Amino acid sequence: MKRLKTLEINGFKSFQKKTVLDFQVPIVCIVGPNGSGKSNVVEAVRFVLGEQSMKSMRGKQGADLIFKGSKNLPKSSRAYVSIYFNNSDKVFKLPDEEGKNASLGYDTVSISREVYPDGVNKYILNGGEARLKDVNSLLSSVNIGSSGHHIISQGEADRILSVNPKERKEMVEDALGLKIYQYKIRETERKLERTGENMKEVAMLRKENAPHLRFLQKQMEKAEKARDMRVELLSLYKEYLKKESAYLEKESGELTAEKRRISSELEVLRKKIAGTEEKNISEEENMKELGALERRSAELRKAKGELERKLGRLEGILEMEKERAKTAGESRVLSPEAAEEAIREIDFLLEEADGLETLSEIRAVLERMRSVMDDLRRQSGPEQKPDDGKMEELEKSRKEISEEIEKMAEEEEEAANKAEELRKENREKLEKLREAEKERFGLRMKEQELSSALELLSVREENLVREKGDFENEIREGAPLVGQEIMSYKHSSADGEDGREYREEMRKKIERIKIKLEDAGAGGAEIEKEFKEATERDQFLEKEMEDLSESIKSLEALMADLKNKIDLEFKEGIKKINAEFQKFFELMFGGGTASLKVVVENRNKNRRNAEEEEEEIAEEEEESEPEQGIEISVSLPHKKVRELHALSGGERSLTSIALLFAMSQVNPPPFLILDETDAALDEANSRKYGDMLEKLSSRSQLIVVTHNRETMSRAGILYGVTIGGDGGSKLLSVKFDEAVAIAK
Ligand code: ATP
């Protein structure tokens, strides 16, 4: 199949007018005088295929590629070249959006490139603007490498011989279609590098985040602990408040009942005490009566005494009167002895009377004193004759007084009896009083007790009020910590009866947790959110890290794969090239041997001083892979020459052509352009060259720029290029003879 169809040149270099070349035959020759623009045609092909090197198109900048005008022709506004390929077999491929190669549906693929004076380039694929990358991948799908090994410019054939082994290797690799793998390797390397950088970045981000994450982690742990503590606190609260409220209710009930009981008891008691005090008053009345009686007795005694003394005197007088009646007229003198005797007697009686108690005793003493007195009177006074009337009167008085005394004595006795009775009564009363006193004392004691108990109750009441206050406080303080559930502490009658100590213990526990909670601080929800975000971020980064290291692994695997592939295909390719090289060489020289040899380049050929070398070694180790190159070894028939530089110009030319042709046969490109590769050949070698062209043309279309008649004779189409009087190149299809004429 003739892959290459046509080439259109417009405003490119010397081609001012639109010029169309048709390539529907195996060999197309372009002939023309020097400077007519033949090489510009070759460069137009390079250009449209995406050549980036200005040098290889003999220009410095984009503008140099645009027809710059002549005496009679205006300069072009742009250079525009299009190339058309047959794609009826749909072999052209382009990577789709997912990067997979997809066949292009057009039967004809057209690629165009424009360049403007400002250097701006435009690529167009089948009418649509495209990227250079697309052009490259499209071409690589038909073995047209971007390095352009399929275009051998004037004087370039020799290049494959003159370059160094490393460069030669690159040319061979390109011919073998390995460039695409190398691009891939380079791309993979870049990806690896980017991935490594990303990993570093991610690792750094994680490292940066780590302290904050740790901090949040700790906060979270604290918050979790706080949550646990709150749960514990709530259950403690419920238990405690239940017990406490049970206690408070019980205590309050007890206090009320106790108070009522004691108060009523106290009331009864106080009434009793008041009752005992009334009895006291009645006793006093009794005492008054007794006093009155005693006073009356004393009065009676006094009055009776006076009466008795009166009676005594009266009786004495009566006695004396009686005596006087007996001894009337007699005078008597009292002897001193008798007087002294009488005084002593009276003194004695007085002394005796002093110790007496009872009335009768006193009376007896008084009687004896009276007789003493009577004796004295009798012994001293003159005797008179008693008057009978007077005697009677005296007798009457004596009787009256005696009766009075008698009466008084009776009354006295009565009073004495009454007093005795009263005293007895009083004694009994006193006894009763003492008992009552005792009872009252007892009652007072009891009252005291009850009052104290009451006081104690009020202390307990105060305590209860305080405890109730504490209880409510506890709820107020607890609610913000554990929520409203704190109110669900309701106790049942079955609860309670836990000692104060137990409740106190619980309260202490609660207190301890509250302090811990205060320490733990607030902000649970916020921290949780932040922690979640930070963790998710970290996990995301971790996942990213894993992904990155995964992709590094797969990139490295891909790399190894690619290197392997290159290695393999390179070795295979070298073998194939060598086989072809040998054939072409033999064909050219009628014998001899030629082959390519892969060598490892010693990059330290030019030894520097030792110090530098050490540094170099370190650098080399990093680069690790030794650089390979390709050397050519030839042996001409019947000659000993083996060194390339010792070959003649023609020999060099033939050798390089043989090698280039051999290279092109491994992965034959759809077309080969040879720009005066045959310039150095003599007639005999020109024929051999022509034979080779024909051989080659079975697999690749050939576009040959030549002055060689032998070469021209092998062409299917001959184009003559001339430079007109207007300064623009002209192209015309010519016959062989015309061509021979034009070429001269
Ligand atoms: P030879 O056979 O000697 O190699 P050739 O036929 O290959 O010659 P080219 O080298 O292709 O000729 O053409 C060179 C000619 O193209 C020169 O005359 C040059 O002035 C002309 N040329 C190059 N660039 C431009 C341009 N931008 N505008 C006009 N003419 C140009």
C-alpha cells in the first residue's frame, strides 16, 4: 500500500505558490539545479511532521520558514504545509481521553502545520486543530519517528558513521521504534519524581498534623473519660439523691411527729405542775389558823395567869383575915432569921419556877410561894379583927375568879387540842406537801427533759433545713453536668435506711468526680468535630500515601517492564539490523563483513585529578546505569581496512547507506526520503545503489532528491524543480530525458 499520498506546500521557503506533489508510486525523484528548492521540499516534509529543530530546517526562527518575497512576488503571510496519508486500513491511532489508543476513522489522514511570522505554530489534523503531541502519537502508530531517521538530509548519510557510539545508539533505537518506550520511561520517571515529591509533601503534611492530632486525641480521651465520669456521676447522683430525699422525708416526718408528741406531753405536764402549786396555797391557810390558835392560847394563858395571881392574892388576904380573926389584938415582930429564911425560900422557888413548863407545875410553885408570903405577913403585921362583909365579898370574888380561871383553862385546853389537831393536820399536809414537792420536782425534771428534747428537735430542724438546702444545691450544681435526668431520682418507700455515713461517702465520691470533671474542661462536641475532621484528613493523607506508594510500585514495575522491553527489542533489533547490514554491505562491496556492536561506554575516559574523580564516582553511583553505545565494525573484501576513518569517501557513503537501509528494514517506515545520498557514488556503485533502492521500495515509498542519472532511471515519477524569474520555486512533472536535462 502506498501510505504517502500527497504533499502540499504553500508559502514555505522558496515555494510561494501552492505546490502539490503526488507520491502514488514506489520511487519519486526530485531533480533540479542547485538552489532551485529541492531540499526545501524535504524540509517541508520535516516541517509538517512536527520537526522542532530549526537547525535541521536551515532556519533560526519560524519566520525564516515563510517565503520572504522577491522582486516580483510579495512575501507570504504564513507558511503552510499539508501531508496526506492513506488510512483505508485504519492503522492511524490516537490516544483517546482515557489514554488508550483508538483508531482514526478517516480513510485519508491529513496533517497540516502553519507557522506565522511571530513564530506561532498551528497543527491541524483532518481539519481540526491539534497538539504536536497528537501529531507525534499519530505518526508513531505508522512507524514515523519524530527523530526523522526516515529522512536523510543532504550530507547526513555520513552522520551515522561520524557520531559517537552513544548518539549512534539513539539513532538505532529510534529506527527500531524504541523511542516511544523511552518517552514512556522518561514520562514514568517524571511521574515517579512527582509521586515521590507528592509523598514527601503528604508525609510532611501528616507530620505537621501529627502534634495537633495527638493533642486532639488526648482531648478526645479526656472528653471520653469525662463522658464516662458523667455517666458514673449520674448514677451516683440518682442513688445519692434517692437516699438523701428518702432520708429528708423520713427525718422531716419524724421531726414533726416528735415535736407534736413532745409538745402535747409538755402541755399536760405543765398543767400538772400548775395543779401542784394550788395545793401550796391551802396549806398556808391552815398555818394562818394555827397561828391564830396559838396566839389565842397565849392570850388565854396570860389572862389566866393574871387571874390566878389575883386569886392567889385574894386567897392570901382571905387566909390572913381568918388568922387575924383568931389572933385579934396581938402584935408580933418578925425575927431576922425568919425573914432570911423566907427570902431564901422565895429565891429557891423562883429558880425552880424558871425551869417549869406546864401550868399546873407553875401553879404548885406559886402556891408554895403564897404560903411563904402568908407566913411572913403573919409574923410581921398587927392583928386586926376581920370584917364579916368584907370576908363574904372576898369569898365571892375568889369564887368568881376561880370559875373564870376554870373556864379559861377549859378554853385553853380546847385551843390546845384544836392546835394539836391542826398541827397533826399540818404534819400530814406537810407530808403530802413534801410528796407533792417531790412529784413537782419530778415533773419539773421531766419538763426540763422535754424542753431539752424540744430544743434538740429544733436543732435537728435547723439541720434539716440546711440539709434540704444542700440537697437542692446539689441538684442545681449537678444538672449542668449530667443533664435533666438528674431529676429522675424519685425514691420509693422501700428505699432509705442507709446511714448518714453511707450517704456522706457517696457525697464525697460525687464531689471528687465533680472536681475531676471541672479539670477535664468543657467543649466535648467541638473537640469531637475537630478530631473527626483531623482524623479524616490524616486518614485521607494516609490513604493518599498508600495510593502514592502503590502508584510508585506500579510505576517502578512499569519502568522495569519498559526497560525490559527496550532491552529485549533492542537486542532483537540489533540482530535483525546486523543481518540486513551484512546483506546490504555485501551487495554494495561484493563481499566483506559489517556489523554493529553494543559497547559499554567508559565515561571517565578523560581522567581528571583524583579529588574530582571521587566526587564523580559518587555522582555516577547515583546515575547507576552504565551508558551503552554502538560501534560499527566493517571489513572490506580484499582489503585490510577496518577503521571507518580509513575508508574512502565513496566507501564511507556506501557503508552508511547500507547501514541506514538495514536500519530501515527492521521496522520499515511508510516512506524514506533520501536527499542526495548518492552524490559520492561512481557509476558502478550508482547502479548498486539503484538496485538497493528498488529493493527498499518494496517496503517503503522512496522520495529521492538526486542529480544522479542512474537513480533517476529508477523513478516512477520525476519532479523537476526550477527557480523562476520571479524568485519562486516551480515544480513540474517531467519525463526522464527532461529530468536529466533539468538536473544538470
Ligand atoms: P542544491 O541542489 O544546491 O542543494 P537545492 O535545490 O536543494 O540546491 P535549496 O537548498 O532547497 O536548493 O533551496 C535553496 C533556495 O531556497 C535558495 O535560493 C534560497 O534563497 C531559497 N530560500 C530559502 N528560504 C527562503 C525563503 N524563506 N523565502 C524565499 N526563498 C528562500
